Amino acid sequence: MIGSWLVNALEERGDEALILTRRKPQEPRQVQWDPKKGIPKKERLEGLDAVIHLTGAPIAARPWTAARRKELWSSRIDATKVLLDALSELDTPPLAFIGAGGLGYYGDRGEEELTEGHGPGEGFLSELAQAWEEAHLKASQLGCRTSVMRKSIVLSPDGGGFPLMVRPFSLGIGGWLGNGRQYTPWVSIRDTVGGYLVGVDDERCEGPVNLTIPKPTPNKEWSKALGRALNRPVMTHAPKWALRGALGDLADDLFLASVRAVPKKLLDLGFTFQDGEAEAAFTWLVEAYHSRA
């Protein structure tokens, strides 16, 4: 989802985008790779301005069994090493390397406002995010200006979790998670793309970058904003015990944890969010979703 929007944005402004794909290439701009084995035609990556690395199995697709945790780890850390190994063999490595990360890095921190200077938290999601960042940041050893986008839940009208949220909310049975007081970070797809483009373009952008709305929103608050955008009341919630029973540790680390992160680096670099307010953001998302339906 993010890759498709990014490619469109890059090409709309006149850039040439190459797409790493695990499938057999169907068009000239596609380059085949295997996250476990490498890139057979790595010479096509010579002299790039930037590499944006988004690979990783979906965090919330299913409960974190031992096998699933291994897959989440391998699809991030191991795949990043494979990619960097390929880039290290180039005569001219990319000027910039922008990796995907996660705000799960901070763990459950309650009301504490979190900038990029704060340390990691606890739990599997935090450990995964830390290891993933460490893997990305090794790109600097190749001479690349390196940044890691600690992204939050990305809301898009045509993919990810948002279309799945619309149906229950449209029926009036959508609601907040747990007590709703936790800060569940989120960001629109438009601002996600904008943040990654900062990583590509701005030579001052290095290290970890919080990619989330500038004014953190409690889960109950942004759930009600979605209800208003759909003209539906939001009167209910999913209790903690139900979430934990269905999802195990995933519920506590992802849906019930409070991560009051702010995008200090992006704001300091002058980035302007298109969808910084929940009310306006959900209005756009709902309108765009219905226009695509």
C-alpha cells in the first residue's frame, strides 16, 4: 500500500522509480529480489539517489505465535541484511537509505510525550523495532545518509486497516479499544508519503524519525471522530479481556499500549502535515474511500 502511493508520488514529480518485487517482473521498472537470497540483477541499482525499504510481514495480521514471531523477525531484520549485502556490492551505492520502523519501539508509556530522543520500551514489539532499526542503520557503513521512519498505524482509503474499520463503524457497532484513554498513534497515507519524501530529499534527515500526527489523539477521541465522519454514533468499545483473548500479546503491545509520540524531527525540518487533525483527516478518508468503492 505505502509502496504504491510512494511510486505514484515520485513519478508524478518526475522521478524514475524502480520497484523491487518478489514476483517475476512484468514491466521494465520492476527488479526481482528474494528477501532471503538477494537480488540477481543488482547492477540495476547502481547510482540510485535513494532506496526506500518497506519490507516486513504485517504486524496485526494474526496472533503472535512462536512461528509468527519468527516470521515477523525474519521478514524485517534478515531481509534488511540481505538487501544491504546486495547494496554493498555496488560500485556506487545509493546516496540515501530510508528504512521503515515502528513506534512500537517506545513500548507502553502512558501519558509521557515521546520524541526521537527517548529510549526504547519493553515487550516483543519494542525489541523487534529496536533490532529492525539497528539493521537499517548499518546502511550508513556504505556511505548512505540513513534514516528510519518510525511509522504509526497508516490510514489509507484503499488499503490497510481503514477499509476494515469503515464497515462496523458504518453499522454503528464500531468503537474504541479498551478504556480508550491510550494514545494510539496514527498517520494518513498522504502524510506517510510526505514523510518518506523528506527522507529522500532533505540532507538533514538522518536517524530515527517519528512518523505520526503532530497532536497525539487518545483512541476514544479518534474513534469518535471516525464516527462523526460517517455520521454514526460511537457508543461502545472492545473490552481489554476480549482483545487479549482473541489476540494475546498483540493486543497489549499494539492496540492497548499508549504511545504518545510526536514528530519532532519532521516538524523541525519544516514538514507540514496535510492530515494533522483527526476530524479533517477522517472526513477526507471517508470521502476518498466512498469515491473508490
